[in-house]
Amino acid sequence: MSETAIAPGSLLSVEDLSLAEIASILQRASELAAMPHRERAGLLAGRTAALLFYESSTRTRTSFELAAKSLGVTTTLVSDKSSSIEKGESLKDTGLTLRSLGAECIVLRHPASGAPYVLARTTGLPVLNAGDGTHEHPSQALLDLRTMLTHLPGRADDAIHAKTLAGSTVLITGDILHSRVARSNAMLLPRLGARVVLCGPPELLPEDALGLGEGVSIERDFDRALAQADVAMMLRIQRERLVGLELDILAYIAAYQLTEERLAAAKRSRDHELLVMHPGPMIRGLEITDAVADGPRSAIVEQVRHGLEVRRALLLRALSPDFGERIA
Ligand code: CP
């Protein structure tokens, strides 16, 4: 079978989205959240989506599945651990099989960067990238944006333009090298006027991370970085991707763990409260303490709810040709 064009409604990278499309997705997320359950469940009744996961996931998989079900979509989960993928079936053949069985959209998580492009071109179906290797996690960046808009003073989720986050600094700390979340956020947030500061040791944050583009800089000193930030987004050390890299975990904790003491010092230096975020899964006691993760500045649990709401809008966009029209 020859390759086809990428289907409208796909989301493979945050770069696929104009600011107007981002505004439309966030607005739809709010409309769908406010809609009575019964009405919402009729929007995509009779439609079918496949969740194709080659890597473990709790938040992304569950929120896509619950989002789909809440819109009336029939879902099927295919995991690499319990399918013919274990027998060596290719991504292409798995995708074509799901399409033959009636899938109209595929949500894909895959360890190889670029895999969603292969699946989108071979199946012709809308594909939603649920995280590909160290490349991108675009729905995570959208839910992170929605969380920030809820908390940062003077912002509203229906006002998306080049200055929506002007004057805000988002600090992303940790394993930047392997983080698709960092990449998607660093690509998206400067387009809305935010300054993105990356922080971490050279092993996890090489200088060429600056290749991420305008509006993105590096600050190695965590306390200096916190003093400038409005948002502190902490990242997990991805042990599964650290092959061949020796990291002194105790030294890392001393230099980069987000603690109450560090938050208090940042507040004293600029008289402002930070918003604490983490895409999950967290390793408590490593990049973040219990007290901060569960503390009053933490939006971590809220991020998960935003994930459900944003992913509803993404599924509606993938499966509904009239997505651009208001539904409420
Ligand atoms: N944030 C995130 O992608 O979490 P999961 O790996 O649990 O989906």
C-alpha cells in the first residue's frame, strides 16, 4: 500500500497547530466539560477509536480512553505487551489491521520518535500522538497550557495570541535531553509570549537544547532559575532512557530537587508564589518532595483533569469534520 497524506484532525506535533486552532481546542475543552453528560455522550456515538500503546502509561492512556467514552466513542486498547506486536508484527500492519476492524482514529504512544508520522501516512487515519520517543507529547503541552492559563493572573483560556503569556517565565527542570514534554512545551509556550528557562546538569541538558528556538534559554543554577520563574515544571529522571549515562543521584537531588525551602527562598527573592507542575509520573523524594507535590502551590493533580478535558476536544477534532463550529 502506498503512503497517504496525513489526515485532518491528526495531532503529531504542537507545530501542526496555529494559535487560532489552539484557542479553538481549549474553547471546545471548556464547552465539553460544561455540557450535560447525556448530551456529550451523543456527540460521537457509534464512532470507534483505537488506543495503541507500545509504552506504559497511566495518565495519557486512561484520559484518552475516558475522554473517548464520555463522547460515546467505542474504544479498543492494543498494548505491545498483550498483542501480536509481541510476535513481531510491524507498526504498519498493526495500524492497517485496526483500520480494517473499524478504527476511525488511532491514539499512539511509541518509543520511536516519528512513529506517529509512519502510522498516519500508512493508515490515512487521524492519529493523535500520545508521546513518541524523545520527540513530542503535544496533548501534554496543551493540557499544561490550560493549567497555566487557569492559574497565572490575568489569563483566560479563550484568549490565545502571541502575547497571552507575555511576561511569564516557565522553568522546566530535570531530564530535558530525554523529555518529549519539555520539547513540546518549549516549542509551544514561546509562541504565546512566554520565556522558557531550562535547568539541569549538562548530562541531562546539553547546550544544544537551545536549538529548541527563540524564547528558550538555559540556567544551570536551580535557585537562580526559581527566582525568575512563575511556573516550575519538574521532570522525572527517565531511568529507562539513561542507557550508558552515569548520574550521581544524590548530587542531583542536592542540586535540583524542588523543596519547600527552595520555594520559600524563591518567594523571598521576588515576592511571588510559584505554580508547581509535573507531567507525571513523579518520583517523590527525587525531583520533588512530598511536601511540595502535595502542597498548596501544586497543580499536579489538576493537570490530570485538564488532560481529560483537552483530550476530549482532540478526539472531537479528529472524528468530527465540523469541529470548527461552536457546539454550545
Ligand atoms: N504525563 C504522561 O504522559 O504520563 P503517563 O506516562 O502516565 O501517560
